[in-house]
Amino acid sequence: MENSTSSTSSNAHADAVRPFRVEIPQAEIDDLHDRLSRTRWNTGVPGVEGWSRGVPADYLKGLAEYWAHGFDWHKAEARLNEFPQYLTEIDGQDIHFAHVRSDRADATPLLLIHDWPGSFVQFTDVIEPLSRDFHVVVTSTPGVGFSGPLSSPGWNTGRIAAAFTTLMARLGYERYGVQGNGGGAWIAGEMGRIAPGHVVGIHVNGLVTFPSDDPADFAGLTEGEQTRLERLQRFRDDKMGFNAIQSTRPETVAYGLHDSPVGQLAWIVEKFKEWTDTAKELPEDAVDRDRLLTNVSLYWYTGTAGSSAHLYYETAHDPGAWAPKERGTVPTAVVVALPSDVAIRRYAERDHNVVRWTEFERGGNFLSLEQPELLVEDVREFFAGLEDL
């Protein structure tokens, strides 16, 4: 992909922060539409209905038709360009981020970290309201969107966390907060471990917690906690196919995702179906359809389906990811969306310094898209309350 700001000048200093705008050439938009029109559709198995075996063909055909003929990329692109964006090179990798400073002189810097298969797109509804109280920095994870493709192997959680601490230092922020969801929550927690003197607080949602082998971990669980533990087990038994593939053979699956927009669409939309509010019948009932397709389009236009899959390989093959860690010391807030999340407080408190625990009656993993007002309010209350700790 070509644009006027996405490539590093040969004489640019490695520490330079370069302005960036999203500018997808019309030829690439036309190519996407052409590929969508020539999709070779799978016929499926007669008698199989619903989502139990993956994305239903009739649903996907309708969504692909809208992507080709109803979705307005130029409108979506203009929305993204409302936010000042930049690139900077850290540890040999371009890092893309949006940076919106608050009008408040005493505003706390706040770093937002997305989950897979999300992107910085998932924070577009919360940037402006958060910027009333925070200097907001929204990253694109290495290997995803405009922070990709990956420049080298080895981008595990620890390396990403170190890069993000470098980014905040490069922006002149000595003390700052971090918010992350899903995989972004893991990165946020790691930032707290490696830079506790700089991270004032960590706010997470979509946190995944695991019990130990100690029988005491299962004693006295509430009915709600038992439900979340059962949900985690169902996820591990029935919904881990994407993880197994990306953790073992990311290069193989990348060919199909990189070449077929419908393949990429199905790969992502399945996760939005399974990880959003379970009370919603379809992904677009939980997340605005155009916002969902903006996110999918970003993966497509940047060609980062494969490099984002490699992030799972790096985690699965990183001994440090699964080794015992010291309990985090940074004050941490956990938001649990009751319809879909799996976090259990005692497990979270074992690993993190949990000082706030909030349960939402609605929402899912992508709260910044599903329930942006609730998320913004909880983030504000948490960081405001840190002064009283």
C-alpha cells in the first residue's frame, strides 16, 4: 500500500515521530470490490443451520454484498482522519498511533490498547469523550493495521509492552494510565510489571483469568462465577480453533486470509459474533455494521491478516508468557461484561492489584464499540479515584 506518510525516509532519525494520514488508493478499493464480485462461494452442508459450525453462508453473502455496494470506505476513512495520527519506529518496527491531547492542563495521559481482531478503529467512539479528561494515545499493535506487517519475529507480549512504554516516553509522558481489552489487557498488565514507576493505573475489560491446580480455587464460587468458569471451559473446548491455527501455522492460514476478502471477513466477523453481547443475535446488533467493516477493511488494505496471526504464534512459543509471574503492583480496575466475559475476581486478584471491580449487565469483549458511554464513565471514575488510594 502506498501513501505519502507510511514509508520511512532514508534520512529520517529512528526516534522521529512522523505525521500519518489514512489514504487508501482508489485502485485498491476497486480491487477489493472486484475480488468480492468474484467470490467462489462454499456451498456448505445441507441441513446445517446457524453458527454452530462457523459463519452461515447466507449471512456472509449479505454482509459481503453490503461491503461491496453499500459500505462507504471514503466516509470511514474521513472519520479515522479526524484524529491526529503518527508513525514512529521502535525496536525496528513501525508503530502507528493516534494522539489527541486534552484541553485540560492537568490531564492524565492514557494509552488505549486493542484486542485481536480489533484495531485502533474500535476506540473511535471513546477518544473524544476521554480526551476531555485525558491525553489519549491509541496504539495499533505491532503487526496489525498501520503498525504492520511485522518487521521480524519475536513480537511477544513482553516486547510489545516494552515498545509501548518507549512510545509513551518518546511522547514525553513520565506518568500515565493504560486501558486494554482482551489481548490488550495482557499487554497492559505486562506494562505495569515492567514499568511500575511510570504506569499510575491499569483499566481492563475482556480480561481472561485462569484457575490454578489448587482445589481451593474452585471452592465457594458464586453462581455467577461458576457460569463464567463454565463459559471459559466451553470456549477452550469448542471455540479455540482460530487460536490453535494461528498459534501453530500462521503462515499457512495467512495465504487464504491475504488473498480472499470474504475469507478475511468470515475470520473476523465470527469473533465479533462470539465475543460480543450474547443477547444480540448478529454481530451488527452489537456493533455498528459500518464500524465493523471499517475494522475488517483496515486489516484487508494493510495486508496484516498474516502478521496479526503470527502474534498468536509468538505468545504460544514464548516461555515467559506461561512462566509464573510476580503479582502486579499497579492499581488495577477490572470491568466484567456479564453476558460474555469469563473473569473471576479471586483469580484476577491473584495476578493483579485489583482495587476496582465493575460488572456490566450488557456488553461483551468490545465494550468501546458496544457500550462506549459505560466504558468511558468507568475509566473516568477509576482514574479519578486513584487520588484517594
